[in-house]
Amino acid sequence: MKITVRAWRQAGPELPGEMTEYTVDGITPDMSFLEMLDVLNESLIVKGEEPIAFDHDCREGICGMCGVVINGRAHGPEQTTACQLHMRSFSDGDVIDVEPWRAKAFPVIKDLVVDRSAFDRIIQSGGYISVPTGSAPDAHATPVPKAAADSAFENATCIGCGACVAACPNGSAMLFTAAKVTHLNLLPQGQPERRSRVLNMVSAMDAEDFGGCTNTGECVSSCPKGIPLDSIATLNREYLSALRSQ
Ligand code: SF4
Ligand code: FES
């Protein structure tokens, strides 16, 4: 396949950026989107040009690092991460636009790399349980109702990629925060800090440059892990309940 890539180039946070066009040849349908960027970067290095900076780590849909907007959609045409998106989703001759996450809370560092440390600060404010770890307990030592275990697990699959924020017209982080709060607040181990967790995490979220949630649902349709909109309802219930108990 021979494709045209129009990539956002921005040398630094305070510098202006622009879309720059490149032709990439020799792409196979089995390559991942990141491997296509590798091929493009190798050709730029050979020509003595600066390669395109993009974030990545695991390349298997786990770390959440590889977020980019592809043809106007967070992570591109499939509901998966950019590292798990394959070039078979495109056709020979396609023109593909690649941009960084567009959200005030995720400022561009360079090219396609953004600063997602706002998510870290939300986690630091309450996305944990405080228990002595010791040795691993027996699996059945703390019974958990099946429905709670299933929902906690579903929410625990959030990889912190930020696609929900990038897709949201308000730049809201509600789905991410909801996944983290719901995961821990449903489990017995999460009960001692249940109220302080939701109050602190919502407060930390509000202190960043995220927008408010207006239930558009764009977050859910772009989430590579299928975190459900119900989690936002759970977050709102947990928040109101914690406020009332103060
Ligand atoms: S909720 Fe989904 S889209 Fe948002 S950070 Fe978690 S995995 Fe990514
Ligand atoms: S590189 Fe880890 S999720 Fe894509």
C-alpha cells in the first residue's frame, strides 16, 4: 500500500504547529498504525529529517500511551488503541490525518505527544486503597458479590489513554474518573475510603482544565476498553451520597 500521511508537526509546547504531508510506501495490511509511523520515521531519518514524535510503550493495548486522533477520531476508525489498529482498516491511496489529542487539559509537548499528567493527579488524589499489602490472601478470603466483581473488573480495564477526553466536545474526564471510582468503590477493600475517594478525585478533576459532562456519550463510543456510560451515573451517585454524608 502507498498512502499519504498528513501529520501534526509541532517542535515544542509554545511553538506553532502545522499539518505536514508525507508519502509512505511499502505498507502492508498487517502492519499496525504505529508500525506504519515507524516506516515513515525511518524514511525521515534516512533523509536527515526529524522523525515524528509519538507516544507508545506496550504496543498491545495495555499501557494507554499511544493516543492520537486519526482522521478526526480518537484512535481512528476502529474502537481500539492506535497500536492495535491495523493498516487493513485503510486502503491503498488513502490520505490519513494524524493529530495529537485535542484537549485543553492535555497540552502538546511535541508533534503527537501530549502531557496527560492531569490523569496522574486525579489518581494520586484517591485512586488507590490504603492497606498493608503483606502476603497474598486466599482468593476466597473476602467474598465479593458476582455482579460487583464483574462491574469492578470491567471498570478496572480503563488504561488511562485519554480517548474519552479527546472525543468529548467538552474535553471532560468524567468517564476516566468514573471508571477509577467505580472500580474501587464496588469492592469490599475500597469501602474505608469510599467517600473521601470520590470527593477528592472529583475535586482533583475539577482543578484541571477538563470540561463538564453533558452526557453526549462520545467518550463511550471512543473508549477502546468499552467503559460503559453507567459508570458516570455511578460516579454521580457516589458523589452525591458522599456530599450528603459530610
Ligand atoms: S475510560 Fe476508556 S477512553 Fe477513557 S481513559 Fe479509560 S480506557 Fe481510555
Ligand atoms: S502502546 Fe500501549 S496501549 Fe498502545
